[in-house]
Amino acid sequence: MKKRAVIGISTGLLVDSGGIFPGYHRIYVNRDYVDSVLASGGVPLMLPMSDDQEALEKALSLIDGLILSGGHDVSPINYGEEPHQKLGEICPERDRYDYFLYRKAKERGIPILGICRGIQVINTCEGGTLYQDLSEKSGDVYKHMQGHSPKTATHSVGIAKDSRLQKILGKEELRVNSFHHQILKDIAADFDVSARAKDGVVEAIEHRSADFIIGVQWHPEMRSMVDPDMKKLFQALVTEAGR
Ligand SMILES: [Mn+2]
């Protein structure tokens, strides 16, 4: 049997709002991350959020690729700013956990795909910054929090010529879903912008020299079952992780 690459998926914290345990903490990922990895031939492995770095290092030794999943806003403390009025909910424990996973996975040369919060984790961990809310960016900015069907693509993105992303997707423009109110501001030094919306908002970055460190601001996992282009991202990660 062919070796199947193990893809670690970072997890988030869900606090029950109702049910029989209001306020109860659950560690979770949305099922579509798991399904997207499975559909691409990988073995998904959820990495429970924790401050236990020894346990996280051990977990990292078990994976061939890493997905940094979506969720909370990154705390602006991490990039030297004070919280603005429109900052969303933050989770400092998850910031520590995601930064640790990212740094250690990079050290190990593990291919990394950051999704939504994941691209923001990569950029801020590497010295970049964020607009804490879309309203802080000047000029006409599109609706990036579409607020309806995750499977529906809304705005278009232009893919940078000769970028890794373009090689993976094989095209220069495509349409994506959009569920973010924060956007990248200053791009980390070792990274190139590999996709932008037509309003200038950064929608993807990639590490200039690492084989596979890519972040996308949209949610490919929510559309990988209906859009072959979105599936290509997961297939590329699984293929790279299998090397
Ligand atoms: Mn967007």
C-alpha cells in the first residue's frame, strides 16, 4: 500500500453557548478540513490546542504536512499594536499554540498551508502586521465577510505570475469565498504576495525560499467538494508532504 501522508490540522476552541453544558470548552476543527485531506489521499490528524510544548513537539514528529486552520482573530499584541474597537474575539492560548506549531513545523521543513486565520498566523509570526478590521484600510474595499453559503464563491482574486500558487492552480484568476474581517497589512520580509483581490486586499502569500509555506485568506476547505481548483491546494499539500 502506498504511504499516505499524515496532515496535522491545528484546532480551535469552541465554548458551548447552550446545550446541557453552557460554557463548556471543546477543542475542534470543522469537518470540511478533515474531509478535504481525506479526499486528497492524506491522513488527517487533529492536533489538540495546548500549552504543552513537549506534547506538541511529539505530535509534530508524527506529521508530514500541516494545516493552520481558521478561527479567532490574532491578538494585536503579537505585532506590537493595541486592540482597536473592531477587533474580534481573540484567544491568546491559541496564538501561542499556533505560533509554536508554525515555528517548529518550519524548522522541520514540513509543508505548511495556512487558511484564513492561518495566513494571519504565518504573517504575524514572521514579523508582518494586520489591519484589525477591513474598515481600517483606505479606499474602496469589497465585502470580504460574505455572510452566506460557504460553498459560494464571491470575489475574484488575481494570482501572481510564476508564483507557487499559480503553478498549483494553473491559472491567473479565480473566484473564492470570503469570510474575514481582518486583512494583511505589512507583509513579512521573507514572503511574497501571491494573490490579491481587485481592491488590493492580500489574499495569499508564500515563502520565497521554503518549498511549501503558503497562506490563503479564503476557505478552500469549504469549497473543495464543489470546486476542483480548491481541491488542488490540498492535493498539492498532500503530494509535497508525501515526498
Ligand atoms: Mn476576501
